[in-house]
Amino acid sequence: MLALFLITGAIVGGVFGEFVANWSLGGFAPYLVKTYPIFDLPPLVINLYVVKLVVGFTLQPSVMSIIGVVLAFILFRRF
């Protein structure tokens, strides 16, 4: 349940950050949505001749998504 809360907090925080960045609330808005690459697993292509699979993973949180994770954790601990 905690993982679901944290993932939802990251998504909601990222979406809210994009919404705030479009408002152009002064000079700090671009810093809220700038992503910081932490982990990057390049795409791996598996060709099975009938099906071609491409698997990769990238973790690039923004400041707003991190704030969303923290708020989700606080909400989870309260309830």
C-alpha cells in the first residue's frame, strides 16, 4: 500500500509541477519541473522474429514529484 501511495504522490506531484510551470509564476517555476536523471537503463531489444520487445527504465524525478512523494508519505503515516 505504501508503494502505491508513493507512486501516486510522484505522479500527482509531477502533473501539478507541469501545471504550475505553465502558469509562469516568476523565475522559480522552471526549477520545479527540471528533471534530474538518477538511474538510466538503456533500452534492450529482444527480437523473437514474431514479436519484438523493447524494455528500458529511466528514473528522472523533478522537485515537484519529490515533494509529492514526501506529502504522500506523510498522508500515509497519518491514516
